[in-house]
Amino acid sequence: MTAASDLAFDPWDPAFVADPYPAFAELRARGRVHYYAPSDQWLVPHHADVSALLRDRRLGRTYRHRFTHEDFGRTPPPPEQEPFHTLNDHGMLDLEPPDHPRIRRLVSKAFTPRTVERLRPYVCGLADVLVSRLVAAGGGDLLREVAEPLPVAVIAEMLGIPESDRGPLRPWSADICGMYELNPSEETAAKAVRASLDFSEYLRGLIAARRKEPGDDLISGLIAAHDEDDRLTEQEMISTCVLLLNAGHETTVNATANGWFALFRNPDQLAALRADHSLVPRAVEELMRYDTPLQFFERWVLDEIEIDGTVLPRGAEVAMLFGSANHDPAVFTAPDRLDLTRRDNPHISFSAGIHYCIGAPLARIELAASMTSLLERAPALRLAAEPERRPHFVMRGLEGLAVEV
């Protein structure tokens, strides 16, 4: 075990954020677990350990189902942040059994393979419309004009949010997701609280409207659940909708922009993809691995656990480094090389275990749809300007991606 402060890991350093993968290689070489004092977390960089810990029930996304803050040696969040934590803590991503499976069982009905497959024509049609607009304009910001609107529209359509109401969704999501970065500032917390209040108020009104007049959408389906064991409280319904929107587009938006930037930096791979569009499904998986949109995922130690001789006590927080695991040479041949023909690709960009991303099949359809449309309608797509990296480590993305066609 090495103190991470002795290494190159520094999530607030712009140089590290621009390219964290050399530091990840150093972490893997120096051991299986490292304590990082600035965030009071244990960093786990190896694929085998990350994969195993994601499935280990001695760790949990929350501890409140078993312990109080005081029992767990943790300070309760400030009272002024209560709206954010109420919203966040009732979503299934931050719940453990028995609440987690109860909510996931209901939501999963909207993400069955058959249901998701029925969305394919809508997704592909919308991708074609967005790409056609980009082409007609001679180029533009690929992130703002294709990567963002596609998944937001798809999730909003599933939830039954009218088109006229969709404008604030992305800003609300961005402000709420700012709290998932390491040691968020007071300003970030204040924005998250305001967005939590506004988003919750909007959904409370939409849920009330659906109770009076149900539609063919997920919110109406959740309201219609008659089994007393499965019925959601209003707060659980609001938190579930927010989670689906946030998780349902943040990863896809960043994966799209990161992916195309990686292709522009690897022209041989882009040329191969342009020559053979059948590579698209494999390209989606490889680009998710190569520049991972969600760099790490946190877990609380509920029961003492040992990693390579280091004991992590109850109450410790573990940060599983997805980006590092996806570049582990013990699992991936030449992991720092982008290879769109890679066949054996057990990346963990969608997590694993009971919190495996419920929307992964839909995300894959969205990523493939936008990529295929861009390859077909903008075969000479090229980078117009070097993009600026977002100053965040956990959710890895770009501020924009200017392209020409």
C-alpha cells in the first residue's frame, strides 16, 4: 500500500485531468490499494479488484440502511444541502437492498431488451435529424448539437416530458452532477440544491398530471404499479426520474464527445471505421474503454475488508478507478492503444453487480446510432479546433467539440 499523495494522482491538476492514464499506470505498478488523504478515500486501480469489489456485499453505495452517520463515524451533510441529499438518497443508485431491488424491479420493465429495441427507430431517426442539421450548417459543436440532445430527448420521451419542457433538463442535470465530483465547493453545492428543488417541483407537478391523465410513458407506468410491495413513494418516483435522466445521458454525452475526439487523434482507426461500418458495435465498446466517461465509482465499507494485506475498516470509503481498470494490461492487450477490432473487451464502464447500469443497452443503441449517422452523412468529418477538457475528474468530458464537414 502506497500513499497516493506520493504518486502522480491529482484530480485537481489540469494536466492530470487532461490525461490521467499515465498516473493510473503508476498506481497499478505501485500496489493494489492506495490511501488518498485529500478525499479520505482508498483508491483501487486494478481491473480484477474493481470488478470483484463492485460485486462484494461488504461494500455499499450507502450505509444508512444499517448505520447512522454517528455510528459510521461520519459527519451528517450540512442542513442547507438537504434538498440535494433527499433527492439523491432516494434514487436506486444510492440505495441498497431491500429498497434497491424493489425500485429496480419496477424500472427494469421499461428497459427490457424488447422495450429498448422498440426505441431503435426513434433513436436512429432522431440521430439522422440532428446530424443532418450539423451537415447542413457545414459543421458546428458536435457535443451541443448531436451528443447532448439525442440522449436527453430519448429519456425525456420515455418519461413523458413534453418537448416544450425539456430546455432546463440538461442544466438541472449538470448542476446536480457537480456534487459527484471530489470535494465539491460551496458554490457547486448551492447550484445542486437549487437544481434539486426546481427539478423536484417540476416532476411533482408532472406526476400529479399523470395521476389524473395517465399516458403511455414510464411515469404513468410507475404510478400504475398496484403491488403494495412494489409501490413507490412520491419521493422515490421523483428521485428515480432524476436519476434516469442524469445517468441516462451524462455517460452517453461524454462517451460520444470523448469517442470522436479519440478517433480524430487516431486517424488510422477512423479510416478503418469509415471503410467498414460493421465495426461500429465494437467501436462503441472500445471507445467506452479507451477514454472512460465515468472515471470512478465510490463504495462505503460496511464490514471490514482486506486488500493485499491492507485492512480497510468499516466506515472507510473506496474509490474504484474505472479508467485505470479499463487500461489494466493484465486484462487488455496494449491497453493504451485504440483498437476498434478488439474482441475481448470486458470493460467496466457500465459498472457491475447489483448497480450495473440499467440503461446500458439503450446507451449502446444511442452511441451506435449517432456514430453510424455521422459516418454516413458526414464521411469527411474533421476536427475544427482543439477541444477544451472539462475541469472535472469523475465525469470525464469535453466543454465542446468543434467539427467541420
